[in-house]
Amino acid sequence: MLQLIVATVLFLVMMFGIGFILNMLLKTTWFPIYAFIIVLLPIYIWQTWDHSVSFVDNFTEFTIIDVIPILGALAGAYVSGWAIRALRRGGYKMF
């Protein structure tokens, strides 16, 4: 259980940091969420995919332990976009 909490917080902080930097460099707000859904999520699914079982069996093998860190990373991407938007509304031009 402790490993799940640590992994979730780690993924949240990593995606927040990466998303914040990407938002600053690319001047976009929600790019990290799109990048997570389009790039990182399929890579995670492809990495854990077992070609010897059916399509349905592959998706039913994902447990809550697999999904919670992914949701933590998605939350980190969202919070980075929210933080950049709040900073821009506050008048910070460099963001």
C-alpha cells in the first residue's frame, strides 16, 4: 500500500514538473494532458500488452493498482495547466 501511495505522488509530481516546463516553453495551457493521453497512455498500454490473450482479457487484467498511478499522473498534468493559467491570469507575462 505504501508503494502505491509513493508511486502515485511521484507520478503526480513528475507530470506536474514536466507539464509546467512544457507550458512555459510552448506557451500552451493544456498540452501536457493531450500529450499524456496521446503519447504516454498508449505507450503504457502497449508495454503491458500480452499478445497471446484476447483484447478483452488484456483490458480486464488491469487492476486498480495499475490505474491509480496513471490517474495521479493525469492529475499532475491537469494541475500544471491550472497553475499556468492562474499565473497568467495573475499577470505574469513569462508564463
